[in-house]
Amino acid sequence: MVLETLNPMHYNITSLVPDTMPVATVPILILMCFLFLIWNHEETSSIPGPGYCMGIGPLLSHGRFLWMGVGKACNYYNKTYGEFVRVWISGEETFIISK
């Protein structure tokens, strides 16, 4: 009798979870994806510069300033986007104006 109560097959845990559980998770996952897209949506700016792209753009532009230095990074962005550029330095939107 003791061995029977210790047997893991005696307690079937899958019978405790209803069969409708996977059906209920699909709308929740769709809702979470939709909210994630809305949260990361950004209106396009008329000022040229690297895109935001879920926070990757600010990390790349800040890394470029750390890696190349301010002067070379400014020259790079001016050659790429023109004389008025929007970049991110330390997570803040920064404008580079040069000629």
C-alpha cells in the first residue's frame, strides 16, 4: 500500500490541466505580440539618421561614438545622412549640425 501511494503514475498530473489550456494561450500570445508591436512603434521622423528599431539604433550609434570618437563618428554620420543628423548618445536623442 505504501509503494502504491509513492508511485508517480498513481497521480496523473496531466488530468489536472484541462485540454482547453493550449486553446486559451493562443489569444493571449497574439495579444502580447500586438501590444509589443504597438509599444515599439515609432513615428517616422523627418530628420535623417539611424532608425530606432526596438532600441538597437541607439545602442549602435552610442557604440560608434565610443569606438570612433566624437569627431570621426560625426564625420561618418554627416557623410552617410547629410549635414543635419539625429543620433543617440547615452540614450538621449542628439542632433549633429555641420557643414
